[in-house]
Amino acid sequence: MVKVNFIKVFSFRYKKKIKEIFLLAIKKKFGNIKNNFYLNIKFVSKKEIKNLNNKFRNINKETDVLSFPNFEKNDLNIVINETDNIFLGDIAICKNIAICQAKNFKHSVERELLFLSTHGILHLLGYDHIDKQEEKEMMRLTEEILFEVGVKK
């Protein structure tokens, strides 16, 4: 089972799709396991995402998505063997930046929000894009997941 807690979001049409993405990402990372996975997603203003980026990454500028994993990359596999209920962490997405990026990339706001959600989920699962090879793998997996849940470019 997977559960996504949407913080201060009462009406959001992509909740079901994000839950599908989360479940698929878990299956791609770990296969069919019986653990329960949880995460929080919060949509924030440009000011709030800039403050978070500055506070946690020492980068004093706005960004589109931030992930705050509850586990170090290598610890997640250990935790899976020790507990049934796993809180992976938090994701903050700036919807205003997502809207601007959707226009720039010439695709829908839906695709951009789901892309950023997938990106954040993969970070919580230990994926990163520090070097070119990791970036390429993370991008491939993001696009594969989006395609499998019916999100077109």
C-alpha cells in the first residue's frame, strides 16, 4: 500500500495519478513487496520554496521541486527489511514555477506537475542526478513511469 498525504490541499485533480506514480516507482525500485509506504506533498509559493532552498541547500533562489528524504540512500534497503510502515519523506512543489515551466516546455501543466512529483518521489527512493550517468538514469525512469501511467509529452 502507498499513501500520499497532500498537505493543505483539499481539491487537487492529480491526486489519483500521483498515487499511481508512487506505487509504480516503488515497484520499479523494490519489486512487489508488502511494506506500506508514505510520503507528504505540499504545494508552496515561490517565496516559500526559495526559503526552503536557502535553508536546506544554501541556494538563495527559487526552484521547482525539493525533496526531503527520511533515509540516506543506502539505508532504505535496510529499513525495508526491518519495518512494514515506511515514511519516505516530504516533497515541496512550487505550482507557480511549474505553470511557467509548462509554458516554456510547451506541454501541459498536468504533465509538469506530475513530472515534478515523479522526480521528487524518485529522490525519496534514493535516486539522484549528481553525475551525468545518474541524471540520465533518473530521467529515463521518470519518463518511463509517466508513460506507463498515461502521461504524454
